[in-house]
Amino acid sequence: MYGTDLSWRHQGACNGLDPELFFPDSDVAADEAKSICATCMVRASCLEHAIAVREKDGVWGGATERERRRIIRQRRRTA
């Protein structure tokens, strides 16, 4: 479903913004990036991509790395 097609990236609310914003030093500093993600029409695709490739850094689809690990654990428990 999310495969290698990354065309959704061009539609992201983050497109054209400073990438540093999406790679904060802490989860608390991630709030600004998360607020941008909250308005994004490709948020789900972005999040699924980050989960699929086990993205270690940054805010993807409105979730920090810690939040993505939690999502993965929850999915494993319900699978």
C-alpha cells in the first residue's frame, strides 16, 4: 500500500519548510512540527512510510521516534 511510491512527499505540509524544524532536539521541541503535521493531507502516508522503514529520527506523520515505536508495539500486540 505504501511501498516505494513517495509521490505523496510533494503534497506534504512540510514541503518547502526548513527540514531542521522536523528534527528537533527533544520531544517537547517537536510541538511546532507536530502542529504542521496536524494540518497535512498526507500525514497517514508519511507516518506509514516512517514506520515501514523504521525511521529513527525526526517527526514524521505527526509522530516522534518514541511515538512511532509505541505505535509499532501496539500493532504487534493487536496483530
